[in-house]
Amino acid sequence: MKYMLLMYANESAVPKTPEDQQAVAPPVWYALMEEMKAAGVLLSNNGLSPVANATTVRIREGKTLITDGPFAETHEQLGGFFLLECKDLDEALRWAKKIPHAKYGSVEVRPLWSQGS
Amino acid sequence: MTIESQIEKTFREEHGRVLAALISLLGDFELAEDALQDALVNALERWETDGVPRNPGAWLVTVAKRRAIDRIRHSKFEEYNPVILESLTQEEPEMDDSFPDDRLKLLFTCCHPALALEAQVALTLHTLGGLSTPEVARAFLVAEPTMAQRLARARKKILEAGIPYRVPPADLLPERLDALLVVIYLVFNEGYVATSGDSLTRQELCGEAIRLCRVLVDLLPGSAEVRGLLALMLLHDSRRESRLSPTGELVLLEEQDRTLWDFSKIQEGISILDEAIALHDPGPYQVQAAISALHAQVPTAAETDWDQIALLYDTLAKMTPSVVVEVNRAVAVAMAKGPQQGLQMLLRLENEADNFYPYHAARADLLRRTNQREAAADAYQRALELCGNPAERAYFQRRLDEMINPK
């Protein structure tokens, strides 16, 4: 079986105490990835860019609605993901429109985390 | 004109085109804005003594390019791509009279639907209109830090989410162009409808929207709707002086002093509308401009061609069905065929329009015309409860008083 582990946290809640900061520091992540690799379970992982860089695509009555931000309805649940290499946001949005979820749910397009974001 | 005001005017006029060219050249929105700021400071010093150069835009591009190179060289963090620096320094900066007009790219980037609408508006005014952050903040009645943050966030998203700097390909162009016209019309309405705040700055928004739309007409000469919007704004703007009474109360079209209308704007609006119609691609802005033109062309309210206006509202309702259009259509029908017919049409909108004050205002005016004072008073009261605009409220209040205490 393949499993996807989804990480949730409050973006604006910065760890305050040295212990908390220690707990999320890069070496902790690297150690965990090494451990997963050694166990032969890690297929792929990545962080996401902050929600401020998210764009949501919906299609309603044949019209494409593109909005700024991650506006998932509370009654919508994460149902899957695509990881695409695109030249720019327009290309990513073009693919997002084709995903069936856009017609009855929403597709959030978010760049992967990168240095400086 | 003093040299200061000449420089300020030049900055405004050249800002969009220079910035657009710099973004193309540097491939970096923020660096381009910073470099242009440097160049403007430079220009202010130099032009005050030497005068404004023959081609100020090219002057600014050349100087900003040099400043950008300095900035890249002095940046400690190697945040800029070395390839950019290499390509920039290869050719010796020179006074070149011609530089590409990339304003359309900049407009499409600023009005990208992945940005919040309020950010699109602010960014467009700031980058293409050349309005400073405090000016944009004043125009939209928000605190300066709020506006600065809004602009910064938009720039950051353009960069980090990969919003492209280009004119969209043909298949995306129609919907993107619509978004662009929405932003320009929003800027206009912000200046036209609002009566609070720094009215001078806010009135400038109308002028700014018209200027941006003129640029867009130059850039997309084949688009009928771009011309339609320009015509619509000019025709609306022609009535600016007569829309408010000296005490700040809204004056309805039929009661306006038509001698206050700006006839050069009306003439220009009508001739631009004719050009639009000649392109044979009808759209909602052209229809609205045509309605506005019918009002503008008659010397007295009594001569208004309401039959024709009602027909145009029929067309508009088919193109963009909405409660707003339906209310206006009912008013036009009332004027053409009698208030009873209009009232019946309004009655059918009762459920969907109950929270929409223009609906109650239209109903109130028709009830007043048919002498149903009590019902009219109730409707004016509802309009008053729902409306936040002081000029319109003053009008509703006066009518309400008339209904309760007839002279």
C-alpha cells in the first residue's frame, strides 16, 4: 500500500522556545528522511510554498473561476494530488481546469516550497 | 507650466511604459521598481537644472538600467541571477530613443485572476498609473501601511507563484481581457460613485481609468469592448458636474442641469462608440455606452428616447443577466410605457432584489409618480436603511419627507 502523510500547521505560529525551534530545525527533517529512506518507505516528499501563493480553480456552469488563496470549503476533503512541472502559473492553471474535481470541488494550485518563499 | 509640475506630469505619463520595459529587461518586478525609483530621484535633480529631456522615457530606462546594474553588483546575497547581470552589462548603456512598449504585458500581469481583485486594482494604479503608495491608499480610503502590504503581497505572489509576464495566448485572451476591463471600470466607479474621502484624489481616479483605457485602445485597436468601455466612461464623466447638488445631494438624470454637461467629452464618447460599433463585435460595455449616449444626446429629459433605451436594456439583460440590469430595465420600461408596467416588472424581482437598495429606490420613485404615497414612503425608507452613500441618502431622505408631509 502507498500512503500519503499530509502535514498541517498554523503557518503564522512561529515556534518560540528554543526547544520548539530545535524540534523543527532542518537537521530534524534530514534525519527523519534518512530514517525513512533506510527503512525503504520514502517515495517522495516536499514542502509547500505559503498559502499566500495559492490559487484556487473551480468550474461552475461551464465558467472557470480563478481566485486568490486556498478557499477550500470546510465540507470539502482532500482527495488526491498531482505534482506537475510547469513553465508558469498559467500552465499549471490550465491543467488544474482539466481535473474533474474542479467541476464539483476545487483544485488548489500551490508552488512547492523554495528558498526564500 | 513650472518645471516641477512638468516633471511630475512626465513621471506620471512615462511611469507605466518605462516600468514595463524595465521588467522585461530585468526579469524581476521588484528590481525594476527599485531601479525606476532610483532613476526618478536622479531625474528630479538633473531635470530641474537641465530641463526635461527630449525623450524622457528613454532617459529613464537608460538610467534605471545603470542603477539596476549597480544594485545587482552591490547586492550581498547573490539574490540576482548572474545571467541577468551579464546580459545587462554586455551592451553599453546608450541613449536609445526607441524602447519596446510592454505596458500590455504589465497590465495583464497586474490583472491576473490569481491576485485578489483589490490587489489587481491597487497594483495597476501603482505600476501603470504611476500613483505612489500613499496616493493609492488615499484613493481607496485605507491606511498607507495596509496599502503597502497589499502591494507587497501582490508582488510577492507574482514572483513566487510564477505569474507570467506576457500577453496571454489567444485562447485565454478573451477572459483575461474581461478581467482587465473590470479592473479599469472599477477604478472609474471608485472615483465616480464615492462621495466620501479626499474627493480630489478620488475624482482623479476617473481620469486615471480613462487614461489607462486610452492606452489599452492604442494597444488593442481591434477590440470593440475596449472602445466601448472608454466611450462609456467618457459619457458618464461628462455628467460629473451635474450629478451632485451644491449641498452634496444626488441629482437624478432627469433633474440635472444639462448645461453643466461636458459636451467635448460627450462628443468624444459618441465618436469612440461609433468606432466600436463599426468593429461589429457587440458587448455589454458598448450597450451601456449606447444607453448613456442616448441620454447625452437630448437637450431635455422629456425628449429621452425611452423606447430605444428599454430595447438596449433587453439586449444587455441577455448579455449579462443580473438584478442590476433588471431594475434598470424596469425603470426604462416604466418611462417608455408607463409606471404601472415598470412596477409590475419590479414586483417580479422582489425576492432576489430585496437587499439591493437601487431596487427599492426605483420602486419608490415609480410609486411616487403614481401617487401611492404610503407605499412610496415605505420604499424610500427601505432604500435609506440599505444605502451607505451620503449623496444618495440625502436624496432618499428628501423624497421620504415629501411623501410624509406633502406641501
